[in-house]
Amino acid sequence: MPSPTIAADVPLNVPLTDSQARTAKAIVNLFETGHVLGDYGQVTVLKDDPGRLTYGRSQTTLASGKLAELLQQYAGNPGARFGAAIRDWLPAIDAQGADLDTNSRLHNLLRACADDPVMRETQDRFFDDGFWQPAVRAAVKLGIRSALATAVVYDSTVHGSWARIRGETDQAAGPLDQIGEQAWIGAYVATRRRWLATHSIAILRNTVYRMDAFQRLIDLNQWGLALPLVVRGAEISMTTLNGMPPGCYNGPAPGSRALSVQEPLLRGLDVRLLQLALSNLGADIKADGVFGAASARCVKEIQSARGLPATGVADVALIGALVG
């Protein structure tokens, strides 16, 4: 029987195929951002979240210092489209000022960075190096071999508390080498769910759904994470794994069309860059890449300020003046 294809970033003694590794990551992406491929541009600030401002595919946090590390790596790449703009923000991000949680200019810049393939690839490498690889090593050390069990370890590596819950599981149910991988993972998921459900931080109590999703996969005997799968109502398949990440745009180029409110609404890189330019000029706008009423209002404001007819339509000349 031929040996399975091994994912490039998985040690050779772990029999995970590339699709199994991508599926394990997709499950955690769904937990973190609600999307199979993750949301590379997602900016979140949740009440009572100790991580404060969080960003990207696996939601790296300001308070942990990980956001600064990610952005330093991106800005250090000479091909980064927004590298210079991010470098200007790095001292403030290193200082972790409270104002960053509500700074719309920074948030819009981070959203725009997700359109840059260099940022998406930087995030992939950053999360693989910082979370996936340590999770795989921890799984191998413990004797874990299945794709589902590796996904459980990866989730706890991203979400936190892997070592603590591992120890509690050993005490309550016995070590893995005595009771077997499937029994141990079942006990781990139950132990972690109880820990989350009674946590002093409310935002963590609300994440018991992660363990419920794993328990459902256990009940379905999905130890190999065979595709297609449905996790939290989302399809994980080769089609969804190979799609374009949500909310990311690779065109049209700025100035290739006029922008106005239409039906359906115009979306794209040109919209995002116009919104980012308006934000940098002080406009109250979210750079989501969708040209709606708020975008038209901000265009009217800049047109009035420059003595132009306030039509709300960004023509090629205005886009060129603002975006370059």
C-alpha cells in the first residue's frame, strides 16, 4: 500500500496528508473568524477581551505582542504593498496604546493589507511557525496520530491552555498511552469544555462551541477528517479550501472605472483603496471594499471641500488625485 502524501510542514512521523492538515487549520479558522480560509482582514475588538485589538486569519492580538511581530514581518518584506504605511505605525503598536483599539485609520489600513498576497502569505507563515508547528510537535510527543486529535491540539495552541487541560485530563482519565488516543481526546474535549464553561472571563465561557464542534466530529467518527465536512454549518471541501479568502480583492485597478452607488454595489480593490485614502483624510468610513451610501457621503464631503460638484460619484480624476 503506498504511503500517504505528507504535508510539507508536518514532520514525517505524522501521517497527515496535505488536505488533512489544511482541514485541521480550516476548523480553527472557522472558530476564529467564521470562515473556512480565515478572514485575513478581520479587525476585532471585543468587550472584556484581554487580547484587545485582534487581527487576521487566526486573530493575533495586540496585548500579547503577536500583532506587532506579525506586522514587523510584513513590513520587513520589500514587496509589501503597504509596508511603509505599516512601518509608520509600528512604534505605536509596540507601545500598545489604548487608542489603537478604536483607531479607525489603523483598522482600515489593516483591512486593506489583506488584499496584498504578501500579507496573506506572511500570515500563513506566521501562524504555521507560531501555532501549527508547535501543535504538531506537541501532538507527536504525546503519541497523537489522527488528524482530528491534531486539530484539537492545534485549537488549544491557538486558543490557549493546552498544557493545563492536558494535565487535568491525565489526572481525571489517565494518560494517553494507557487509555488510547480516541478515549483520551474524548476526555480532553470534555475536560476543556467544563473549564471553558466555568471560566471567570465571560468571553471564554462563550467559546464552548469549539468543544461542541469537536465532540460532534468525534461522534461522527471523523478521526481522519475525510472531506467534505460540515463544521458549525460551514462546508469544508476541496472547493472551499481552494477558494479566494473572503473579503479580499485582487482588482479592479484604481482609476479603471468610476465609482458610485449602484445595484449590485460595486466591490473591489479600487473601492478599498479609495476608502483608505478617505479614511487617511479623516473621513468616518470603514474600508470594506464595498461602495455604498457611506462611501458616497464621504466622496461628496471631499468634493465639497475641494470646490467640486458634490455628486457622490468618484470619477477617474478624483480617484487618481486621492489614490495616485
